[in-house]
Amino acid sequence: MVDPAATIRHADIAIVGAGAAGLATAIFAARHNPAPLIVALDGARKLGAKILVSGGGRCNVTNVAVEPDDFRCDNPNPLRRVLRSFTAQQAAGFFRELGVGLHEEERGKLFPDSNSAGTVLAALVQEATARNVALLTGHRVLGIAPRAGAFELLTSAGRVHALRVVLATGGMSLPKTGSDGTGYEFARRLGHTIIPPVPALAPLELEGDFHASLAGVAHDVELAVQVEGERAVAVSGPMLWTHFGISGPAAMDASGAWERARAEGKRAAVAANLVPGRDFAAVERQLLQRAVEHPRERLPGALAELLPSRVAAAVAAHLAIPSDTQLAQLARQTRRRLVHALLAWPLPVRRSRGYTHAEVTAGGVPLREINPATMESRVCPGLFLVGEILNVDGRIGGFNFQWAWSTGYVAGSACAAF
Ligand SMILES: Cc1cc2nc3c(=O)[nH]c(=O)nc-3n(C[C@H](O)[C@H](O)[C@H](O)COP(=O)(O)OP(=O)(O)OC[C@H]3O[C@@H](n4cnc5c(N)ncnc54)[C@H](O)[C@@H]3O)c2cc1C
């Protein structure tokens, strides 16, 4: 890493932000063309804080199957094109070349064999350094101004003149890692629209106290976020009940749609199918059949086949169905009320836990303002944008890093073509 006191006043390519997307851009630019002087400026004293905390400290690098449907954005066509330009398989090959083997875990997630995010960060930094990229830590960029077909960057450690600039400043999630949203202001001043950012992949706080008694219980659910006047957004996966509400992949995947609706002043309701993969007829049939086979069985026992017994007991109690009710005694109306409740259990969201707990930021620079063949701005020639600053957010599972690698590959190859 270059001594921050070192003075670089002129660069061919200045990358603002040396997180996942910035480092990938630097490496692919240097691989594409070793001639230009490439600097990556980062305000942090130490690089890669977000990579290090990612995936519970293990860094879920990508996913075996990455599809446009795994992301939310303003335009799926450029998204598809960028993902095709550098696929998850290419990302896995790239990390293998850097000495980071990956293995697959549940839901297609790929993690480093070392099970340590430090390996991923070290490999990226080592490769960038080996390719003569100047990694300037402690260089917070304060302003970017176009100057006669090039750019002047004002940093906390002096001015840098650059022919091309890559904005890789990330979003606003986990601001203590250095991603505090200043990049949006740079992009706006350089002519871009900013779709108002909202936290996504964040746990959700619930009203009431139903959740509190279930803290620590995790199970599969299907969640539906119903925003007024829109089609419901459906997500599925494990959900964790907590003392404040809900967390886990399903809850976090649902949070972005809820936050977006709230930011737009729309009403949004979240409901859980606590017996995923089943509909009303299937659940009712199962209860009826069980009542014939085991008429004296108590309700929580019968429900335990469908969902964790603690959740089943809490649902029954909430509906005021005594826990010692035997299946044969369950009145038709009560049974139907119970089945309806299991299929659409209301989750009264008070708020999400916000940027300090969000894994990603939704919103940012719309893809329609970017050329997906190069990641160059359509409104400010010579400016490129990569990673989370763009209006793309993926679900949990390695998709957000894949977006960083893919955009870094496309921008790196294009911005280094002199
Ligand atoms: C807790 C947590 C866990 C996560 N786990 C995963 C996971 O396992 N898999 C996955 O795919 N995704 C995960 N993510 C999301 C993923 O980390 C991000 O999507 C990804 O890091 C975005 O990369 P980026 O380079 O665009 O932005 P960032 O990683 O945020 O990097 C931006 C960089 O820009 C620098 N910067 C910002 N402003 C300035 C400025 N003005 N001047 C100089 N430098 C600046 C920052 O210091 C930072 O280093 C996780 C996120 C969090 C918060």
C-alpha cells in the first residue's frame, strides 16, 4: 500500500473508493492495460472494512446461480448485460487465480475455503499492488470537478488531477466502514439523477409483543410485502424471530420493499405464510386427516409437523384457541380461522433497523444513465460508476458482491482503454 503522505498529483485513472467494486475495477483496469497510472483513493485508514465484516466475517463472495431476478433496479436490460459480461463462474475463476478457492453452501452461496473474509481482501489488495495500482488510504475525496475534458479531485491530502474518474463510493449502509453517501452528491453535481437511497437487507422491528416470546426461533417462511396499488413482493427463506421483531434472510430480503414504500409515503403490509409451500386446502386437509387418525392429539402437536412447536403454540394462543384442544374437538370455523392465520400471519412492521444494520443501500444512480457496455456515465464523459452507488440491490446470497465484481470488470476494461 502506498504511503498516504506520498504525493500523486496526476493520474490517468482515479478510482474513488477502494471497497469491493473499486478494487475490482483497479485490478481489471491494470490487467487490461498496464500503462496508465491508476490510483484508488479511500478515506479509510485501513482498506476493506466492509469486506471483512461481510458474510459474518466469512464473505459470501458470490452465488452459483446469479440471475437478474435476484436484484431490484430501474432497468433489467443493462443489469442483464453487465451480469453476462462477468458471470459468477468468471468471478469464481478470478478468485481461484488469486489463490482463493471457493466452496458452495446452502442456497448456492459461495464462500472462501479459508472461511475468512480476510483472505478475500488480502488477495484483492495483493493483486492490485502487484499490478502497480497506487492504493491511497487516508485520502477522503471532498469534491470532483470537471476540468477541460479531465477531472480535478479535492482530497483530504491534496488535489489530484485525473483523466478518468471511477465512482466506487458504495451506498450508506454500515456508515462506520466509510460508506457514508458522499458519492451520491458527487454524482448529482456531475449531472446524475439520484433515486432516493433507502436501507435494504435490514432486520425489521415489529409492533406488539408476539415476536418477543419467540426470540431465537428460526424457520422457513414465505413473506409477502403488499404495497398499496402494487403487486405484492414475495420472498422466501429462513426467518429468525428476535426480541425486537424479525431478522434472517427472508425478513432482510423483504425490508427494501417496505422501506421504499415508506419513503414514497405509501402504505405497506407484511404478512408471513408460516407453512411455506402449502395453501389453504393442503393445510386444512392435513389437519382433517390427522383428526381422523389421531382424534385425541392436541393442537400444538399436530401443528408441530408444519412449523416449530413454539410458533404453533404462540399462534394458537394469539387466536385464543386453548392449547389442550384435541383435534377432534376443533370446530370447523376455528380450524379455518387457524389455517387462514397460518397462511397470512400479519407482521406489523414499525420500522427497519436502518443503515447501521442494513447490508446494502437501495436507490442511487439509475442504470438508464449508464452505458452498460462500459459503465461510463451517459451524462458526464470520462466518469464511470461501479458497485453499490448504482440503483441496484441484490438479495442475500452473494449477489451484491457479484454486482461489485461484474461492474468492476466492465468499467476496469473500458476505462483503461486509452
Ligand atoms: C454487514 C454486511 C455484510 C455483508 N455481507 C455480504 C455478503 O456476504 N455477500 C455479499 O454479496 N454482500 C454482502 N454485503 C454487501 C456488500 O458488502 C456491498 O454490497 C459491497 O461491499 C459494495 O461494494 P462497493 O465497493 O460498491 O462499496 P463499499 O464496499 O461500501 O466501498 C466503498 C468504499 O468507498 C470509500 N469511500 C466512500 N466515500 C468516499 C470518499 N468521499 N472518499 C474516499 N473514499 C470514500 C469507503 O471508505 C469504502 O471503502 C454485506 C454488507 C454488510 C454491511
